Amino acid sequence: MEASSFGTKAFHPEGGVDLQGYQLDMQILPDGPKSDVDFSEILNAIQEMAKDVNILFDELEAVNSPCKDDDSLLHPGNLTSTSDDASRLEAAGEIVREKTKSNGLYFRDGKCRIDYILVYRKSNPQTEKREVFERNIRAEGLQMEKESSLINSDIIFVKLHAPWEVLGRYAEQMNVRMPFRRKIYYLPRRYKFMSRIDKQISRFRRWLPKKPMRLDKETLPDLEENDCYTAPFSQQRIHHFIIHNKDTFFNNATRSRIVHHILQRIKYEEGKNKIGLNRLLTNGSYEAAFPLHEGSYRSKNSIRTHGAENHRHLLYECWASWGVWYKYQPLDLVRRYFGEKIGLYFAWLGWYTGMLFPAAFIGLFVFLYGIITLDHCQVSKEVCQATDIIMCPVCDKYCPFMRLSDSCIYAKVTHLFDNGATVFFAVFMAVWATVFLEFWKRRRAVIAYDWDLIDWEEEEEEIRPQFEAKYSKKERMNPISGKPEPYQAFADKCSRLIVSASGIFFMICVVIAAVFGIVIYRVVTVSTFAAFKWALIRNNSQVATTGTAVCINFCIIMLLNVLYEKVALLLTNLEQPRTESEWENSFTLKMFLFQFVNLNSSTFYIAFFLGRFTGHPGAYLRLINRWRLEECHPSGCLIDLCMQMGIIMVLKQTWNNFMELGYPLIQNWWTRRKLRQEHGPDRKISFPQWEKDYNLQPMNAYGLFDEYLEMILQFGFTTIFVAAFPLAPLLALLNNIIEIRLDAYKFVTQWRRPLASRAKDIGIWYGILEGIGILSVITNAFVIAITSDFIPRLVYAYKYGPCAGQGEAGQKCMVGYVNASLSVFRISDFENRSEPESDGSEFSGTPLKYCRYRDYRDPPHSLVPYGYTLQFWHVLAARLAFIIVFEHLVFCIKHLISYLIPDLPKDLRDRMRREKYLIQEMMYEAELERLQKERKERKKNGKAHHNEWP
């Protein structure tokens, strides 16, 4: 028998062993060969022994009588319920019950813990369905009690409690892993040299603060399941599990998960498809269904002196409070309270935030390098000193001629982002994205091992009700379950996918149309701002155009996001996915595509199209033969891209943070305000916990989708155009430090407690992150080669500058670059509709004959006027060569890093292998000890047998 069939357990720095329910008191086993044993016979013998022990154990168990759930329960005093634990009759237990009874965490008798809450209105017409559903709930063994709302008598709360027998039965069906023995710790072998290094490091650490970012261990509870081996719960081997108290053996999150599992499989009408709580919530039979929070998150007493009132209070003080923003997250406690799926989200968010520190530091260094080298930049010096170079107007008629020196400030700002360190930073960020993803896989493996998720597989998912209703007439046999189920024909599926893909394409076209509208706005308004009365706006017409266009673009983005959500829902439902996970993946992919295109389309236009296809003076390209395409600023287009990135990123993150926290805060405040007006300011103190939780906001209908989407889009901003905006990682880091505490505060204080659910990883989001990482390499290569002036400067330095042929590219080699990058245009060659109103006499007292523009073209008196020069072709070839070399180099580095970094840490792999070995050893020793004990008992009773083994 494979050792892995007995399960593996959670990660611990010292390793550990996992055995499905076999608690054995043993020390570290010596290495050495053992006798061959038939493990099937061993298992049979152990099961026989477990049956004998279970007989005695069952005699000690009390059976709970089900609580009443009819209308009489709405009146106090009619409830009859008993507890299954005799310890509850002790005096100390009575005191605890009296305290928790008033908090609304127990039934009226103070014995039955409330595991789940259902809410409905008496005026709702779906009475028959509820009665059948609640009757079947009682038949499953769940206890029920009803309570009328203190605010509205029409609202009824149905309190559910799962007795020990029900919890044990369904925990075994759901393979819930529970602790069965303490870990065995062992010290790995260390060499003397490493021991000396450790001693020196420990001496040095004495002078440093003692782990200021870690939470105080005395504050956090001792989570037993993290210090114990776990195994799938089994009632036959119940005596092997560590059960100090039956009421606390299953924690609150596990209890609510088991109850929800039961409710999802209870019928509300006769018929094979008329089952499940979700359908009753959909058709309005019940208004809400949620597990309770563990009391208030605030306390009059300090947590340092009196300890935490409950886990919710502890999470608020150690996780959601702003005073601990620099501390690590208590992920084990988050997982215990909210479940593995939410715990994995915060683990990923914390890991992403931690990995942003080196990226933000390097990006800040690139920005500071630009500031330090600003005074030594030959290009910006020449721009600031070019008072005799007159630039051609950037728009028709109203735009005036301007000196090149007028763009001095913009040239200096451009140097802050476009300098020699930009290429290095682009390569670094491409490698960083790969390292981030590879090390996250290792971190996820450790977390999955620690949280018992290595061998966990999602159970066979139920078919969505909509799918069943649509295809119930046609069935086929499920190859896994062997039961008939609705079947969707291949032709029907393909036709729906084609229609859905067409809808996606149409919405992308809508985005492109919106970008086209922004382009027209920029083209039209640049002339308007150039003719503005205010000199400040008139002299900075291009910057004003870009700024207002970005703000308008942001408003369009936010409006289209609302439309996209509805379209994504429509298209996803049109596809008729079979299961909830398929529906979620399809919806996630559509929403990401819509949001990504919507958010980045205008950025792509500015980076790769703005000023690239404008033509030249005298032969401008126009939209609809009317509007002249917009040109770049004399200092380049990078400043426009920086403004687009900065404004969109700051506004988007600010808006998201407001909607995440501000909206539920305002909603909850308004609810409390109405309660105070109707029932007095002090009435809220007497509200039970279910009433308080019902007045909180429910978790988003799409679960963690919005949280993941926000961070994934931010990851795209941080990596895709980072060559144009090195401060993006720093802004992302500052936002994420706030984001973690905002999300924590929202989960703990503003939302109802979500159902604890399990997950092995972050799902489809990881594949999206990998796609963004690949796209970032391509876009950064094009930004450096096309948008920035990095390549033209290199070509000039090595081919045309003072150092041509010498193999140097310093600042002294850039002398004359500005003049070489500008072409000459004869003003008399202007088109009539492009000819400026001013003749330029304000510069020299006489009308101008020539002006300059950014391009590599021959002068007007050459054989081919305004034709491309040889330098243009050299720059173009260098740009293409740079894109190819950059992409191949970075992709090779990315693949090399992916190959060198294993997905599973070596120490974790060794611990897993050691567990398998120790499982076999423990099985052998346990069976040998049992048989020897059995042999002694038989000898004692005079029932010796021949041919006895061993």
C-alpha cells in the first residue's frame, strides 16, 4: 500500500508526520530495515481493535434531541433542547453560557451553538417550499430555533445547530482533516561550520530589534491543528483524535461549512432537481444565509491586559487595525476564521506586496539617478540653450511658432524617466515578474502543505441549476459518478461559444471607438487651448490637452466598467457553463479582458501610435481628411505616457479604495442611523449577534473576484509600461500596504462573515499573471525602442556624434544631438489650412523662412525634398534589432530562472518523503505492539493459539 494513501500533513519548520487517525506514542524511530508486513492485514487488525474501543466510547456519548422549529419557537419558553456533553452542567460552563447567551451565539438554552443563520420574511409567498425544506433539515438531524427580528416583526431568523452526531457523520463524508497527535520534532543534521556561522549571526542579532514585524506570540492563540498531525476524520477511529471537548473539537468555520454542505443537499420539493439552499436564495424563499461572527470586534478592555474576547476581536487588533500596518499577517488565524480560500488571497497579496519592495527600491533609484544626472545631461542642456531654434506649430492655424528652449522643463522631466538606467530597470522588472511567480509557487506549496491542501481535491462539483433546467431533457451517463446527468451537445456548445466570442469582439471594438473619440478630442482641443485667453493654458496647450484627455478617459473607463459587468454576465450565462467553477472561470476571463483593454487601450495609443503617423509639415496625415493628427511634444512622447500612467494609476487606486471601504461604511452608517432614529440611540446594545450581522453588508456576489481583479490590473500597470514610469512599483507598494489593512478591516468589521471554503491555489488568476509577464517583456521592448529616445541617442553617439567610431557613448559624445534630430521645413511650403496666423516676426523682427520639426528628413532644397535621411534608416534598423535582442535575452533569462527555481522547496520535499517513511514505521510498530498485547491477554485468559504471529 502506498504511504501517501494515509495522507500528508501540514508544513512545520521541523517537519512532521501524517497518519489517518493512528495516534501512537513513539519517539524518533531509528533507521534500519524492518520485517516485511502485509499492510492490508495490519489495517484489518487495526480496524478490529478500533471497533472494540468504539463500543466503550459510544456508551459515553449522549444523543441530542432535536430542537423544535415550528412557529411556537417565536415565543420564549417553548424551546426544548439537550446538550451532548456532560461537562456543560458544571458551574463554570453555566457562567460561560450566561455570558455568551446574551451575545446571541447560542440557542435560548445556552447549550446549542448557532452554526448557521437563515433569514426570511413571513410575508413571502414561498411558504410551502420553506416548510418542506425545514422539515428535511430536521430529518437530517440539525436542530432549529426561530427568532423574530427586534426591528421588523416580518423578518424571521432561523438558527441552526449541528449536534455532535451530525458533525461527525458529515465530517467523515467530507474528509475533514482533524488533529490526531502532536508533531514529532527533529533537528536536521548540521555541519560545524554552519553552526559557527549561526552563533555569529545570533550574536549580531542581539544588537538589533527582536523581529519588530512579527506579531507577539503571546497574543496569538495556540492553534492546535498547526502543531498536530491531521487525518481525515473517522468515527471508527475517533479515539485516536485529540478531543478535549466535543463542543470545540470542530471550530466555528468548520461547523458552518458542514452545515452549509448539508443545506446544499436538502430537498425543498419532490423531484431530483429541487434541492439546495442556493436555489431557495435565488427564488427569494430566503433573503439571506450566513454564519455568525464570533461576537464583537471591539472590547472595553485592552487586549494586552485582558486578552482577546474572541477570534474576531483578535483579528481586528492584530490584523485589521491600522496600528499593525508594518506587521506580518496572522495567516493561520485568518485561515481558521475565514477559510483557506480567503486565507490564500491574503497570503498572495502579502507575498505580492513583499516582492514589490525590491522593485519599488530599484524604480526609486532609477528616478533619483535621473535627478542626480539631470545637470550633466547633454540633451536637456542643448534643449534649454536652444533659443535660436524655432519649432514649427504643433496644430493648424492657432498654434504659434515656439522656441525649442521653451520646452526646457519638459526635457528635464523626461530625463527623470528616460535615462541610461531605464533599460536596466525594464530588464529587471521582466525578470522580477518571473521570480515573483516562481517563488509564489514555492510559497503556495508551503502554505498548501501547512493547511492540509496537498492531497485535497475538489469534490465532484454539482451541476448548475440553470444548466439542468436547460438540458434536462437530454441526459447521458457521468463517467465518474455513473449517474445520468444533463448533457449539452457539442454543436450547441460551439454555437454558444461563437456568439460569446463575437460579443467579446464587439465590446473590444466599443473600447477602440472610445479611444478613437479621445483621439479626436485631443486633436480638436489642442487648437482650442492654443487660442485660449489665459496665457498659462495657451503656452501649455499640449499638457492641458493631455491632462484633460486622461481625466475624461478615466471617466469613460469607469462608465464602461459598469457596462462590461452586465455584458460579461449576459455572455457567460449564454454559454451555459456546466459547473460553478466553469462559470466563475469564464466570467473572470471576460471581465479581465474587458477591464484590461478598457484600462490600457489609451495607454497603448499614447505609447505606440501618438506622433508616429502624423506625416510632416506640408503633408500632414488627417482624420477623415479634416483633423490633423496630434504630434508629440518637442521633448518627445514619453512625458504624455508618464502623465497617462500616473493619473490613471492614482485615480483608479483611490476610487477602488473608496468603493471597497467607503461604500460599505456609508451603507452600515446609514443603517445604524435609521435604527437610532426608530429605536433610540442605545437600542443597538441589546441586539443579538444575528441581528447585528444581518445589518452588515453581504460579501460580493462574485466572492474575491473584485479583490483579485484590482490587484491583477495593478500588476499589469506595474510591469507592462514600467519602462516609461519607474515609480509605478512604488505607488503599487504604498497602495498595497493600505489595501491589506482596508481589506482586513472590511472583512472583519463591515461584511457578514463569509462561508469558509477551501481552495488549493488562486485559480485562473495565476495563468493571467503569466500572460501579463510575457506581454510586459514585449511592451517594454517597444517602449524603449520606439517611445523613448534611447535608441536614437545610441545611434548618434556611435555613428554620427563627436565620438563616432571610437566605441564611446558618454555625455560628451552627445554634443549636437538635438540639432541632428531636427529637420528643416520651409514655411512657404505650408498647406493653406495649416498655415499659422503668425508669421514668426516676434522672434527676429522679420518673418520666418524656416522652422524645425522632430524627424529625420532631407531639407527642402535637396534632390528629394523632405525624403528620409540615412540616419532614419539606421535608427529604424537599430530599433528593430534592439526589440529582437531584448526580447530573446529577457525570455532566455526568464526560462533559465524558471528552470533553476524548483516549484517545491527541497526541505519541504524532504519532509514529505520523511513523513511517508515514518508512516510505514509507525504502522509497523503499532501493529506489532497491538499483536503482542493481544497475545499476552490470550495467554492470561488461557486462550493460546498455535501458529500465532509473530
